Amino acid sequence: MITLYGIPNCDTVKKARAWLDTQGVAYTFHDFKKAGLDQATVATWLKQVPWEMLVNKKGTTWRGLPDDRRAAVVDAAGATQLMLENTSVIKRPVLCTNNQVLVGFDPALFEKILRA
């Protein structure tokens, strides 16, 4: 089971979905703007990737946060709370397979993980 998390209008998510489609990879797309995101899912991600990788500090959402809100994100608990409050701060896409979590889109890495 492969799930791709993101939002449909994100350019990077579009590229990842197009790549998966052209490779004939079956997957479920989870639009976390519409379907939301729960703490258990974020906890699963954090078992494999550091919170610093999941929180997109280069994006406009992060930059638009008040200084005190950004300052509160110093550990996994603070990052989880922020990601649940505002899914736009999550680096996209997040690809989950049965045993891997990948953040961002890298065709070579997708190929390596999905063909293993």
C-alpha cells in the first residue's frame, strides 16, 4: 500500500503524481487540506524522518507565521502541533510505503524505494 500525502495544487505534488502515474505505480492520494491529518499519522512519519525534514521552513506558510509561533517549534511535539494546526507547513509530498517515509520528490529515490 502506497499513500502520497499532499495538496493537489502543489507543483511538487503534481510532479510526483505524474511520475507515479507514468511508472504505473498504484497509490492512494491523501489531500490533507480536504481529508485532514491526524496525530497518529504524523507520529508514524516521525519514527522515520526528523521533524526538521517535515516542517518546510523555506515556504511562505512558515514565513507568514508570527515570530512567537515559529519560536515554539523546537522539538517533535511542537512541530507535530504546528503540522496538525496548519498542514500547509508540511514539506510536500510525503510518500508512505509499507516500510518507508519519503519527504519531497526525487525521482531517483522514488525509483529506488518503489522498485526494491
